[in-house]
Amino acid sequence: MSHIVIIGAGECGARAAFALREKGFDGRVTLVGAEEHLPYERPPLSKDSLLHGHAPKLVSDAAEYAAAGIEVMTGSSADSIDPTGKTVKLSSGESLAYDQLLLTTGARPRPFPGLSGNNHRIRTLRTHGDAVEIRNALQPGKHLAVIGGGFIGLELAATARKLGVEVTVVESLPRILTRGVPEAVAEIVADRHRAEGVELLCGVKIEDLSEDSDAARIQLADGRTMAADMIVVGIGAVPNVELARDAGLAIDNGIAVDEHLRTSAPDIFAAGDCCSFPLSHYGGRRMRLEAWRNAHDQGNLAAANLMGEQATVSAVPWFWSDQYDLTLQVAGMADGSTVTVRRDIADGAFILFHLDETGRLIAASGIGTGNAVARDIRLAEMMIAAGARPDPDALAAPGTKLKSLLAA
């Protein structure tokens, strides 16, 4: 019986396991994860799970794995891979023989430079356990300092304010959301945070982080010292490539895969946050994406190719973030855009369309309350995938139906 082993029990690995069954694979499927929980959704960790103290939102429950004939090994990590002998050695000492292997090892929070030791007041947010520790500290009147003005840090800041916690966000760059979010959109988010009482310190360098029994402390480069009850560091993520690297697989800002998600070893694939891949929409540019949609899509794609298909990575990158009643959505990659067109929607919502020098739509960024921008961003995503070159004036006109531009 053919055996497919999946290392990494997150959204991507779980989706791949179920997709194998949905596509008719009748061999053995084993999903291995280091955490004690069954695979769960990570986006709620900085929002609802943190706000309400919920248990992790499972991708599927134990009965669904059993019904699909998927063996889930929780609390077990992979120590090494032998690509020649086609075995994986687990932390328990057990070895799993595989016919094909899928690596969905994800990423981990980037540590603050120079910070070492077992810190109780200086945390990162990646797992449900992290969320529990942070939630326990977020009591009304306490002070939370967030290092990094990206999606995770700002979502955490918004949740903390709802809990009555004083919040300071420290960002070393001149503004928040510098990665993939236009300044006009970032300004709306920044204004909303300030209106909710969040202190935003941008363009501020940090010399050191420390803690004692009373507080965590930030030493700023300008000589100031800031105290907080807890510091959460959110300065990006590092792909978990050590297992692949030690097995001799190619590494390039993640586990390097081709357009079919195949690694440099013929029977090993990788998907999700841990891998970098070429994307045809952007001239074969290699990229690595840390996003729920990407993990879900690549789980499906990896399953198809494990079964012998030759499906290629073609999904347009898509990100979203919920903060207070605002929803921010971005489709595509705006790097290389030469023209930006604004389209205003009702109630202050708007979308920025980004076109390259040939007039091709390469990205769209929108912000508004609730689902105000969702439909138009979805249509923009479809236009990006189609390589559309829409008329900029038509994009800007609120009366133009984007569906008609897609059809054209």
C-alpha cells in the first residue's frame, strides 16, 4: 500500500490530507504535528480566540480524520529525513517509511535580535499556547507594548484595546504596514488605531528589550525607556527549513520548490509558509507567502501533484486583516507598479488599483467596513489572473462594473 507522510499539522497539511482522499487516494496517509492539538486555524489567534479566550478553532475534528482514514500523530516532531532510504525519524524514536513526503512545516516568529533566555513578559504569537499566555496578561488597565506594525501586531493591538488594555506599537520604519500595503491604506488603519487610543511610535529604533519581576522594558535608541506589563514581538516570520536543509534539499528563502511544489528531491513536495515558489503572474518571480489562503490552496495543489497531476501554482496572492470594524484586503503584488488608480466606494471605502508600465493590472488594495471591498477585490483578483489591461479611467469610475472589465 502506498504511503504518503505529511510533516506539519497546520492548515496546509490538514487540507492536503483531506484533498488526497477527496481525489481518490486509497493508500495510507499520516499527518505528523508537533503540537498536542489537532490542526487548527491560526488567523483567529490574534482576534476572536484572544478576545474571548476560545479553544482553538479546529480545521476538522477527530471523527472527521478517522472517517477519512487519516492517521494524525500529534505531539510528535520530525527529527530527520533520509531521502535515499525514504524514511522520516520522529522525536519519539519511531521511523516512518514513505513513498512520497509532503513538508508543510510552516514558519515561526522572527526573534528580536540579541534576545535570549526564558522570558515571561516578552512573548511572540504563533500558537494557541502563545495566545493563552498573552490573553491571561491582557487585563483592563495593563499596558501592552507591541514591537512591529505589521498585520499580526496591529490585530493584536486592536484586540487588546477591546479588552481595555493600554497599547503602544513601536515600529522602526517610518510607517505601519510597509510590507505590501499602500501608504494611503495604511494611513486609514493608523488613524483608526489612534482614535481607539493606541499610541503609534514609528521611525523609532530599539536598542534592547529586557524584563524583571515588575515589568518588561524597551530601551529606545534615543535614550528613552518604556515599561510595559507585557511585550509581544511581531517582526515577521522565519520559514522552518532546518529539516529540509539537513536532508540536502535546496533552500531559497524557504524550501525551494518548482511550479508543481516539488522540491529538489523527486519524491518530496513542500507547501505553505515554509516554501518559496515561482509565480507566472509575476514573470516567474520566486516568492514565499505567509497567508491562510495560500496554505489552503497549496494544500490542494500538493495533493493533486502527489497523485501524479502536473498542476502549477497559479493562484493570485491574497491577504486580509480585520481590525476593529475595518477590513483590509490585498490581491496581487504591487511591487513594480507605475500607475495607481483610486476607486471610491460608499461610506468611505476605497480600492487602489496598481498597474505596471504595460497597463497590466498587478495588484489591488482595498479598505472599508465589513465586506465593503470584498466583491471588487475578488473581481480584481480575477483580472490579475487573466492578465487584464483595463482602462484606468474605467477603473476609477464608481459607475463602471468591474465584471464588465473582466469580461472585456
